[in-house]
Amino acid sequence: MVGKLFSFLWRNAPHELRLPVVVLAFLTGLSRDGLLIVTNAAASRVAEPGFFALWLPIFGVTLVAYAALHLIYPVTAQTLVARMAAALRLRLTGRLLQTTPLFVQRREHGSLYHVMTTDVQVVTQIGRTLLEMLPAIVFLAIALPQIVVLSPPVAAFTVLVMAGGVLGYYLQRRAISGLARRIRALEIRYFERVNDVIAGFRELKLHRPRRRDLSEEVETIVGEARDTRIRMERRYALGEVVVHTLKFVLVGGVVFLLPLLGRADGTVVFQLLTVILFSLGPFEAVVSEIPGILRAMVSFTRIDELDADLAAAATPEDEDRPAPGPFHTLTLEGVTARWSTDADHGFELGPIDFELRRGEIVLVVGDNGSGKTTFLSVLTGLLDIDAGRVLVDGRPVEDRDRAAHRDRFSAIFTVFHLFYRLFGLSRVDPDHARALLRRLQLDEVTDYVDGAFTRLDLSSGQRRRLALAVVLLENRDVVVLDEFVADQDPGKRDLFFRSLLPELKAAGKTVVVTTHDLAWVPFCDRLVRFSGGRIVSIETPGAGPDDETVRRP
């Protein structure tokens, strides 16, 4: 168990600090042994001539070394743990950004939050504890043999008492670990319900039975977590009592066992008590932290599991490839794909044959669940294809090209996110940004200042238009808008189709829009109809059903 944790620390610690921390841990533990050895040696030579002249300087030098090492080592160990925690967070975040949207879709968001925040914090805290234990282990490894030299019976008694303490904790391992896992699962459920409260606040305020049911579930979760934590703390407290009791059992053993054996030499008793008293702190530090280590094992395991899952789900993309140049055609050739939130259920798209041409406006229509959004995910490179090919100007898009391929697109999906500042847009002209806000009739509700919009708490239609402002600032070749006008009033829809779309087309942009409103069909170059995950027709507005411009796969 402890070996696994030290292995975790070794793998994730900064390379340049690994060896220094190990050396310092050994020297720090050794410095305590040095004080013990000097103290016992001096105690046995009190009556010798020149006692003070010899032993006081030795004790002073040993004490200075002890103090210096006990200052340097904790600082170095804390630096290692802090850097390890930062590296863990950066690695997990970086790998999460390299996975596919399906990976995030299939994971419980509460679990992701918990691992990347709470579990990393737990690992940080227990990492400090483990590094604090290293000097204690070194000290005990050198100090305990001294008891053997001074009195083998007391040594056997000491080993027996310590073994009893360790065994008691070991027997609690399964129970404490099980309770820790249960608490973690309940905390994840609590995070999810808090998210329900925040995201569904209006729905809850409008529906008292729903609000009561959710409150009751939260009470149940919190109550079970409380009771489980109390049970775990009781076991932890029992372990604490055992440790403190064993300390006095050891002292009592020296005081009463030696006279019982007829070996009550005062110097030997003093030296044994010195060794045991010096050892009590390190022994308690090692044994008393076992419950905390047991609880933290769940966090270590979850971090390792998420790290492995993220590594396995990483996409083989070349992030350093330059942004692609203009294109003439983007072709989906016999493409099939699957969108699913688990391995057993999902939506099948395709096979799809479609060619997107530069500078055109394409309207995509179809019933709910017909495949429009999945099609956009494939088109933009957000969803891996299972079969077929994606080609740009006749050249296949390989795995390593996908990051660069996605750089062609700006998109607003039905579910979208507005960032508090314009990440990735470092050279935005504030006047241009404010002009866009005026153009989209947002200048009275928000402003652009210091690389960020001053307000994001807008209506759904305003937020969607603000997202469009960001898309226009990105100035990419292809604009993809999923149900963009669904929450816009008639005047804003008119602005979008009659003014903004022609402006984008005139600027050479390619625009793909999904909608249920067929009244705007005349404003597009082509109309793509979806049903059951397939394209059922591709039409040119104004063409009759028998016109050759109407293609039905």
C-alpha cells in the first residue's frame, strides 16, 4: 500500500528533486539518530575527565545539523509536492483537452471535477505526510537495533507492541478504504445535485414538488455522507487511542520489564528510555497516518485511472501544424459515425456523401433526432468517423491533420459556452468588437473592455448573438450555426438571414446553418434534408422536384 503511494510520488515528482529529497530524508532521519547516539554515549561517560570539553561541542554540532536538516528538508519536500500537484493538474487538464467530445460526454462531470480538484488536493496533502514519514522511517530503522544491543527482551517487547499497532491499523484497512470510497461516491452525487440546483433553478422555483423531491434527495445524500464519515472517524479515533496507549505501554515496559528480569542498571534504563522517547514521535508519525493514507488510496487510484483513461482517449493530432489555408471543397465520402453517451446506446449517422463548397450558404433541415447536429460534429472534426473519408480539395484529412482541420471552423452549437474572456484572440481591435456588438444589437447590454465582455448574464437570444460576435471576431473560413435562430425574435431572424448571411457570403465565408424554419430557404444556396441519420435530398432553392439540381441519394 505505502509502496504504491511512494511509487506514485516518484513517478509524478519533478525529476530534479527526486534524488535530493531522498538524500535529505535519509540525512534528516540520521540527524535524529545522531542526537540519540550522542546523548546515550555522553550519558554513559558523565564521570569521565574532560566530559564537558568533549561531549558538549559534539552535542552542539549534532544539534545544529539536526536543526538545519529539519529546516531544509521540509521546505524541499513541500516544493516537490507543490510542483507535483501543479504538474498533475496541468497534465490532467492538458490530456482532457486532447480527448474527443465523446469522452467528456460519457463521463460524469461531477466525477471529473472531483478527481481534478478534490482528489488532487487530497494527494497533495497525503504526499506531504508521506514525505514527512521518510525521515521517521530512516530514524526507526537505525534506532530500533540499538534497543536490541541494550536489551534483547525489551527489543522483543518493543517489536511486539509496534507490530500490534501496525496490525490493528492493517485490519481496519478494508473497512476504512470502503468507507472512503463510499464517501467519495456520495460527494460526486452531491456535486451533481448542486449542479442541478444551479442549472435548473428556474424550473425548481416553478415546481414545488420537484423542488421538494430534489431537496429530499440532497438531504439523503448529505445525511448518508455524514453518517459514513462519522463511522470512518470513529475507526480513525480508535486507531489514535491505540497509538497513544502503545506509547505508554512501551515506556511502562522498560520501567517494569527490566526489574522483573533482574536487569535494573540505571544507565541501561536511561539509555533505553532515551531511545524509546526519541522513537515515540517517529513511530506515532508513521502509524497514526495510516488511516489518512488508507482514505487517500481512493484518490490515488482515481487519479491513476483518469490519467490512464485520458491517455488512452488522446487523439493522435499534431498541435503544432500551422493553420490551413483557404479551401475549395470539403468532401465527406461514404462517412459513417456514431454519437453515444455509453457503449450500448447511440445514434448512427450515414453513410454520408456530401461536398461543401467554398463561399456557399447551406441550410440543413430535418426533424429532431434526424442527424443534423451529428453531421455538423463530423463536418467540423469534433466526432471521429467509423468509416469513409473526409477530404479537403481531394486530399484526405489524416489523424495528425485534425487539429489543423478544425481551425477552419467557428461554430455555435445548440448547447454552447461563453468564456469570460476571449481566449485565443489576443489582437482584437476594441473598436471592431464594439461595432459588432452594435451590429448585433448588443451594445446596450454589454461592452468589450480589456479583452473581455463586461456582461455574460444575458437572455438566451442575446447570449447566442454574443457567441456570434465571438465567431465573427475569430474570422475563420467556415461558420457553423446549429439552430441559431431558434431563440431569436422575428426582427433578429430577419437581420440574420437578410443582412448577416449575405455579408458573410460577400466576405467569402462558407456558412452551414441548421434550422426548422423553412421560410428562410430562399436565402441559401443549397438545402440539405436529413432523416434517420442520412441525407435524403440536396436541393437548390427555386428548383422544381424534377430539376436536375435536386439530388436524392
